[in-house]
Amino acid sequence: MKKEAWQIARDERIKEQSKGMENMTDDQVEAVDIAFKSLEQSVYMIKETNDLYMSDVAKMEEAYYKLRSAFNKDEGIQ
């Protein structure tokens, strides 16, 4: 069975993303995972309740600082 163009493009994108993840440091992978989980939880909470717990804000702040540190986004570092 021949793949459709979108399937080929999707498979290539997934392959490239996997390579990118393999090249990240452990701290970078952890930061991305924490950010993903906190954003996922926060978006769910906002959609379901039209509100956001302060604990979710704290998790997003933690994710922000982990990303900032893991990807050298501190002030003055380019």
C-alpha cells in the first residue's frame, strides 16, 4: 500500500523530531516534559472551569525557569 503525501511528510517530521530529542541534554528533555505537562494541565483546567489554580501558575513558572536554564535563555546569554 502506497503512502499518501501527508503520511510521508508526517513520518519525516516525526523522524526529525525524534533526532532532535535524542540530541537534547537530560536537563533539556526534563524541562520540555515539565513544560508540556504543566501547559497541558493548565489548558485543561481553563477549558473545564474557566479558571486556573494558583498551583497551576506555580507549575508554569517552574517550567518557564527550567526551560530558561536548560536552553541558555538567561539574560545576557544569546
